[in-house]
Amino acid sequence: MPSDPAALLELASKKNGLQNAGAEPLHIKATYQLLDDKGGVTEEGTIEELRVSGKNYKLAYSSPSFHQTDYSSDAGLFRVGDPKWPDAPVGEAHNILYPEFPSREVIKNSKVELTNKKVGTVQMKCVNVNNLTSDAPNRKQTYCFNPAEPMLWILETYQGVDQVVYNNIVSIRGAYVGRDAVFFQRGRALARVHLDVLNAIPNVDKSDLAPPSGARQITRRIDIGLIGTLDRPIHEARPEYPAIAKAARVQGTVVVEAVIGKAGSSRRSSGN
């Protein structure tokens, strides 16, 4: 276990998650459960993936309310089923299997410190990453590890708003993988994930990644590195109800369209 927090993060990034489970293609199947505010199961679904690499894969979600299969290869990304990207917590159910760590560039522009955190009777080693860049001032991520080895137990993001707790952690093909995990948001458990199947597949037929006829091509999401952007609001301001409209009791649906610049400002907007 490195004593330097940056070195610990770099080592952990190579030892945790399915992205580090060997070089051979993988067949992955997981079950997820969506939870209500009392912890009851509201829906159960499956995630099944044939993964050759981060760019070459077949990924399928299946539940009573959400069905989607993506086919990704050098030819592009093609989708069958629901056209929208899966929202949290469904999308997080998949991301949990591939915990992200900050890039060297992010670490370079961050305040990184090692702390101890006691959970129950266990004293964990945690690394806090405070991004000090202008586009993400004081944005904090926390990674907590087994005290004796770089095994990820807890991952907190967005100032601790989101939290993943890993359980039943095993070493699979050189990588630490939590066979069970719980995704929390603002302290509330939203999803549980269980890894059912993880098998190496020495030979993958290219036809397995070929999209069927009728699949729509989808623009890939751009990976700009962890802590690069927030997909949650950092400030909310409710729209002002015009006094003249309020006095006239005018109400209804308002549709707003805007083009957001790279710096976050609205370059063009319209409404009706």
C-alpha cells in the first residue's frame, strides 16, 4: 500500500473493476434492483455484456420498463430498443462494475490527501481528491480502501452526493471486483447490483457485435475524464413567474430551447 495518495490512486486504478479483469473478452451478467425510499424493490432487471474492449462490446439492459441493446465496434455505436441513454440509477448499475479513477491530469490539478475513516470496526484508508480547476472548484471525490491492500470499498462522488459501497469483494483474473454493491444518492439507497456471471471468452465472433438491421446509429458519449464535468446541477434557480401573467391567471406548459457554450453560458435561447 503506497503511502503517497496519488500513487495509491494510480495503483488502485489498475487493480479495481472489470476493466482490469484480464485482456481476454468477457461475458458479464448482473442483476440489479431499484429501491423505493423504504428499501423495497420496485423493479428488477438484468445487464448482460459481451466485452472485447472499451470500444468493442454488446451491452443489453432488460427490465419490465427498460429494454435496450447497444452494439459498439470500430464502425460506430448502434442501438436497438429505448433510444435514450439509461438514467441513474439504471445507468449507475452498469457503471458500478467499472469504477472510475481520476486521470493524472485531474490529480495534477487537485488537492489530494490521505485520511483514515472508521466504518464499524474497520479503519479504512481513504483518498480525498479536491479538484481546484476553475470549472470544478472544490469538487470532491473520495476513495476508501481496505487498510492492507488497494481494494476499493467505498466510492463517493459529487461532494458525497453519490456513494457506492462494495461488498463481497473477490479477486477475479487479477482485479478486485465487488460481487455485490449498493448505489446511494444523498444517503438513500437507490439500487443494488449483484454480479452473477463473469466468464472469459477466448474467441469472439465479429458477428456477435454486429448490429441487426434496423438498429439506429447513436453518437458516442465523450469521455473527458473523471471530475471533468457534473451531470447534476451545482446551482438551481427557479424561473420567475411574470407578474402580468400571474395577474391574468395565465398558465400552461413552457418549452425552452437553448444552446450551451463550452464555458456553460447560454449562447442562444428561445421559448414559447
